[in-house]
Amino acid sequence: MTATVLDPTTALLLVDLQKGITALPTAHPAQQVVERSAALARAFRERGLPVVLVRVTGGAPGRTEGPARGTDAPADWADLVSELGRTDTDIVVTKQRWGAFYGTDLDRRLRRRGVTQVVLAGIATSIGVESTARAAHEHGYHVTVAVDAVTDMDADAHRNSVEKIFPRLGETDTAAAITALLGRA
């Protein structure tokens, strides 16, 4: 784990921490991911830094070999979990695809605030979090992933993202270590 510094204008992106997704069986307890993400959100808010709450309400069209999400989801499936403590200053992004940048105004909203770095946490590591990290990297943001604040439905996919993909896109560390870096930003 190698997080070295946070830029003065770093945003926190919490990916798909919503009722329907946090209720799924995951490789690591989703409640721990939510708790660590909520702690990060509090720390970012205390420092006046942007907190972005991302939720997914759709999926990409096209045939896949993997299972599709059912259309009989409960009405509150896409509601953000209350533990995140959403505030009026938070940016809420509703996406229809895996990544938070594709088809949304997230890049424009971050650039307007002078954001140069993003810290990511959420579920699922190899889907929403990784797709968002890849796009952030491609958009020129410095990327940091809180590796103990992400999980996946597939332990091997999670491990691949954490060990092989994220280090190529930026830096990784624990939520606590990232919070400590906030004090130096």
C-alpha cells in the first residue's frame, strides 16, 4: 500500500453504496465497507472537500454471458444507505453504466471545483469501483483507492483489482491511512 499524498483539492467518490447492492453477498462484510466509507465521508466533509455519492439505477444494453440484474428489484434498491450521512453539500451522481464518469456530468462537476485527485471506495471492486478508477485515470485525475473500503461479490475478482489493476491506475491504502493523509493536504 503506497498512498503518499493527497492533493489540496481531492474528492471522495463512494460508489454504489446503496441498499440493493450492500444487501448482496460479498467477499468481505459490506457493513465494514459502509462504515469505513462513512468515516472517510465525515473526514472529507470536515475539511470542506467534495464528497460524491454514486448510485446505479440501470445497466448497459447488450447480451452478456453473466447474469443480468433482475427487473423486479425492490423500490428502495437504489437508495443510498443512510450510514453515509448524506448532506446538502454532497454531489449525487446517478449512473446507468458501471463507471461513474460514463454518461454523467461527474467530470464537469469535479473540474468546476478544481479537483485534481479522487479517492475511491464502494462496491463492487471489480465493477463500479474499477470502472470509475479507470475512467478517472484516463481523465487525468490522480487516483487513490481505499482498499479496505471496497469489496466484491467475487473474492478473486476483488483480489485481481486490488493487487493488479489499482496499482497501475494510482495508489492504494487503507481508509485510516488516507484519513491521516487528509491532515497533511
